Amino acid sequence: MLASLATAPACLSDVPNDDTFVAEDETSADEAPEEETETFIPSDDEGDGPISTCDPFEQGCPDGEKCVPYASTGGNWDANKCVPVLGDGAPGDECTWDGAVEATDSCDASSHCWEVAEVDGMLVGTCTSFCEGSPDDPQCNQGTSCLIANTSINLCVPSCDPLLQDCQEGQGCYWAANGDQQFQCIFHSGSEIATGEACGFINDCQPSNLCADASLLPACDGSSCCASYCELGNADCGEGTECVPFFEDNTAPPEYVDVGVCIIPGA
């Protein structure tokens, strides 16, 4: 189990946490927190709540359709639905996406258009494989891990090293608290908040930072603030903090044995 870190998946709604390094706001840094949840991207909580009509792991849609995440309220991803398969783009191919409400794309039945940016008036991204298996035992190809977020997203995204920040441009190596104990390449929220400043979402902070609970930091003007990752045994943390192992003793995956985070020692 992770030291002081929730193992619940990153999500936009109603995921409880225990004591955690990870920020527990569901709101942005300048809004009052409504409840303790671990978050990925800002959510839209209006209405009667999202309704999913399919399971992204089971992919049990009719022939010629696939189960994808979409924005049931017109905001951010919060549910799943079956949509027509309109293209044949394989995982890794460039794709176009019709937005979070329509949620159709040019990818094949095994993938969804992800890491999207506007290019010449079109939403262009990369076809990204759906996770296989189940939420409790997600399966992805080597070098990737299952990003489970917003109660609707399950995609095999690249794993990464938070000390190296070895993701492609526009992404950071963030901790999404999925059960496979992997850091993952996730797009920046656009905020790129500096170390020590208030944050509200997993991908708010500048790369090489974690959005950490305020109780773990000597000074934080908010319920959570950005804390820097550090290399154990070779760290220069700020005043009042030390490089504390990110994982409990003897539980870190081999590739992460030297990963720490600058927080109050013993917090």
C-alpha cells in the first residue's frame, strides 16, 4: 500500500480518500471545496447526475459501435455511451474527435481519440487503446498503464518517471492513484501552477510536482498546494520539508525506488 497515499482512481465525482499526499479538492483552487475527493479535471455537478449506458471495460455495444467517455451535461467527461465507429485509426494513429458531447472519433473499435488539441479548427489527437480486464485488474500493453478517471475514462496511457518527466510535449508525468502503482503521462490542465502555490487538480501543477494536501506542507494558502518530487538521497527540498519516500518501505516498484516528495517529515 502507498505511504499516506489514496489508492482510489483519479476521478471527478464522489471518490473518497483517506490520508493522502494528493489534493482532495473537487473544485478549482479559487473555489471552496465541496467534499473530499481526488480529482483529475474540473467537473460539472449540475443536474441529476451522469447516466452511463455501457461499460468501457466490457465494450458491450451493438456491432459497429464502441463504448466511449462523454460529457452528459455538456461539461467534462462524466459518463459512457455507445457511439458509431466512424474510422479505422489504430492505436498510435493520428485521429480527429467530435468533442466531449458527441464523443465520436476517427479511431477503430479498440481505441479512442485522446490527448486532443485544436489544429486548424479541428480537434486532433492520438488513437489510444481502451484498457482490458476489469477496474480491479486492468490490463494494458507493456510501457503503458490504465488511466481510470472521471468515472468514465479507461485508456492505456504511457507510464513515466516523475523525476525524468519523460512524457511528450504538452504532458506531465503525474500520479493518478490508479491501482497499478504507475505514474502516467497526462495532459497539463493549462494552469502549470508553481511549487508551493495552491492547486486543486492532479494535473494542475507544473511537471515534477504533486498536488498535495495542505497538511503535508509547512505553508499552503489553500486546501492543497504543489509539492516537488525529489530523488531520495540526492534532494534539495525547501525550508521545513524533507525528501520523504513516495511509497511505503519495500512497496515501491523497481523503477520508482528513488522517488520521493518534498513534504514535512513525519506528516
